[in-house]
Amino acid sequence: MNEEQRSLLLKSSSRFPPPQGVKLTYGTAGFRADASILESTVYRVGILAALRSLKTKSVIGLMITASHNKVSDNGVKIADPSGGMLTQNWEPFADALANASDPEDLVRLIIEFVKKENIHFEGACPAEVLLGRDTRPSGRSLLEAAKQGISSIVGAIALDMGVLTTPQLHWMVRARNKGMKASEVDYFEQLSSSFRCLMDLIPEGSKINEMDDKLIVDGANGVGGEKLAGLKNMLNSPVIDVRNSGKEGGVLNEGVGADYVQKEKVVPVGFGPSDVGLRCASLDGDADRLVYFLVLPKDNKIDLVDGDKILSLFALFVKEQLAILNTNRDEKINNYYHARLGVVQTAYANGASTDYLKKQGLEVLFTPTGVKYLHEKAAEFDIGIYFEANGHGTILFSEEFLCWLEARDNELSSMSKGSEQKKAASRILAVSKLINQAVGDALSGLLLVEAILQHMGWSIHIWNALYQDLPSRQLKVKVVDRTAIVTANAETVVVKPPGLQEAINAEIAKYPQGRSFVRPSGTEDIIRVYAEASTQDAADSLGNSVARLVDKFLGFGSSS
């Protein structure tokens, strides 16, 4: 690092002193906290983004959002060249950077890291970072802090892409690094054209009735509602009624949004008795989560159609299209490709969904909790589908499979245009363009759900009846030291302390369809307990029994 660069970093960082007595950690959501203490952190993440761009010689993304958190919070996270999350190897550096005590300490850290990572400031490619923010009022000033951080690296370029959903920014980063056009207009055009392609390929006789053609969407008073209001004008079907778009004066994520609907299982603000029986959906604040629901006749309750059911719908459709593509195949065709289709869940997925998927002949794998683990595992398949129950998920297609599929699609166009195999190939290609392969995307996911329901000729009631969720209960137990619990098998088995798993197994055995696991929180000294069983009373009882065991082995009583 030359003296000009060092001097620039010292000068600019002196304008952004870190908050006193606050220690921030970069997790799946990036850094997230009350917006009033984040300016210094966002400035420093700007530096991190520029360094990441220099290291990878690629375009990097920086998104300012706190997703489903309350409006007074904000956050910042990085999109890597693939459009995915920041590589886990750089997370410790992100933590150190955010918590550096003064400009001298900050510059020392950067010099050490640059040397370790062999990052060249004088390379042919200047750093380039795409910036996005959601609709939070604090986003403007934090965006300026990010720009200051980026421009403190000599030659770095910051491109403000405006107010975006988080998945839009991730999509743009992925597209830019693939040499594609990457504006918001390009995003909308790709979604709408691939959706129209799927709709044009719907089998005759699959059209569902007029009532089921209407979709009501809760936009969480956030950026997703605003973007969907524009996107729906590019579509002929379905009829979309956007509520809580943020234009009606509601508060972001307050009594609205996918997180609220999924956790509370009640209707969001703006929904009521007149919506009973209609197909409803809810986005979260930055539109990377999606759940569907049915309004029930009393007490503002809902029937939730969560991420597990979205995953099941996607998996059934893709499996069906692959089966059509492979029927009557001529064994002499040299380019036949046996695509490996896999489904990835965490232990929090409802046991009924896992049983259902396995009964459909699907390969189901589990990972520890966290989108980064799910995404990584899904990428091992030719077609990997992952979803969390909270509605965050997507479908990944391997480059090798897509190359084969495009060639097969062209081959079928010339040999058997109009055949079922040709239609299946075209449908899978359209899905690969409609779904956001960078990250979970509520807007693209919503359009894919709508296209598949039309294709199947299903109402939301038929979809929801694929299987019945097992009742479950989640609890938290305060402990002296969360690191005393060590888990294995995607967090489903306790390895340490000895004896705890055996005790949990003995409790599980008392309940029909019983299942329970415990895992440490990533941020505080609590242990999370999950339990499910054939009835709600049984799930509650099992959860309480396992919580007592955790307290006995690790709670404050055990330390005396």
C-alpha cells in the first residue's frame, strides 16, 4: 500500500468514528443493528466491498437493508461475484474491520489483510461496487457512508442502482459478472418474459376458475410491494391486488410481512373477512422471503402455506418435467443426460414435508440452519431446490446441465417441434430464467408459484392439502455457555455434553411421530429447542420436557 492510499484511508475513516461499547458480528444477514449506530460500520463495509472487488477482479454488491426487522433498524451486506453471499472466509475480516477502535488500527488491519490475501491496488481492473438500499428512511445517509468507504480505495467505482429489493441487487451482480445486461429494467424483462413463456406452455384444460385467478399480496409496506406494483403491469395474468405497498402510509414490517404472517399465523393489516377463501401471499420487507396463506372465517387466523410447501410445489413440477423430457428417449442419442435432482432442508423443516418429499421419490438432504449452508449444498446437484419454512429459498441449475438442456431444446425444435419433450425442455429453461439463482427472491418465486398452480390446474386449497403439517413448538433456554453444546448431523444430534442426546431420545420415544432437536444460538447464550409430534399438546409437552433437560445439563442450576 503506497502513502497516498494510506493517507486517504486515515483521512476518510477519521470522519466515521465507531460507536462506543458496541461489538458487531457479520452473519447471514450481514451487519444489522439500530440504524443510528451503523454509519461507521457501513463506511467500513464499503472498504471491504472495494477490496473484495480487487481480490476477485469482479463486480461486487453492497446492499443496505434490515429485511424483516423494524423500520428503525438497518443493516449492510455484501453480494459476492456469483450474486451469492460474502464468502465465509472473509467474515472474520469483516468483524475485525467493523470493530477496529480508531483509524490507525483500521489501516493496520487493512494492510495486514491485503498482504495476506495478496490484493494488488495497482491492478488493471479498478474496484467496482453496485449499491442498493431498501425504503428505510435511514438508507440515504448510510448509502453516502458506503460511497465514502468505497471511494477511500484509490480508483474504486461506486454505482448507485437506487432503491431495490435485496434479490434485485444480487441478480444484478450475478448478471454483470456473466457479461449480461443488469439494470432493473433487464431484471423485470427477464422475469416477465420467462413467466409469459411458462404461461404459454400451460396444457389445455388446466385453466383454473376465475376466482382462483386472483392473487392478493401483502407487500410489508416495503420495497417489494412497490416493485410488484410495477411488475404486475407487465403481466396479463394473474390479477394481482397489491396491499401494504408502502404508499398507503403503513409502517414497514409492522403487523405486516412474511415474517409476521409466518410466525404469528394471523392476517396482516389490510386483510379481513372479505378475503376468506382467496389466495393470499406475503413478502417480507426486502422481498427475499415469500409465504402464501388462506384467511380463515374467524379470529383473524390463517392457514399458512409456508416455504416447505413452496419447495414441495417446485420439486413436483421440476420432477414431472424431467420425467416428460426423458420419456421415449432413443438410447442411441449420445447426449442423454441423467440430471440429479435434489431437495435441501434444515432440521426446522416440518417432518410431514420431509416424509412427503421422500414418498415422491425425491432425494432429500439436510444442512445446518442458515441460507449459506443450504445454497452451498443445493449447488452440488444438477438441479438443487432449497427452502426454509420462513419462505427463503430458490432453485439452482448447474452450468453443465443448462448447456445440455439448451442443446437438447434446439435439437427437439428441429426434430419434434410441438412434442411433449420439447415443451418440457422449454419449461425447465424458462424456470431457470424466472427463478433468481443468486438468492431467494419473493418476486420471482411468486411468479413461479402462480405459473405452476395454473399448469397443474390447482387452487391454493389443493396445494395446501398435499400434506398436513405436524404440530410443533419452539422454545429458548438460557444457559451459562452456549458453546458447551456441540451438534452433528445437520444439528439434529447432540455430541456434547455426554448423555444429553440419550435423554432427549428417551423423551421423543414417549410421543407418536415425536421429533426434537436442540442447537445453540449463533449470537447469545441460549439454546433453541424444536419439538414436533402428532398433536399440539404432545408437541408442547415434548418441547417442555427437552427444555428441562437442557436446563438440567447446561442451565444456571447446573453451574452451582
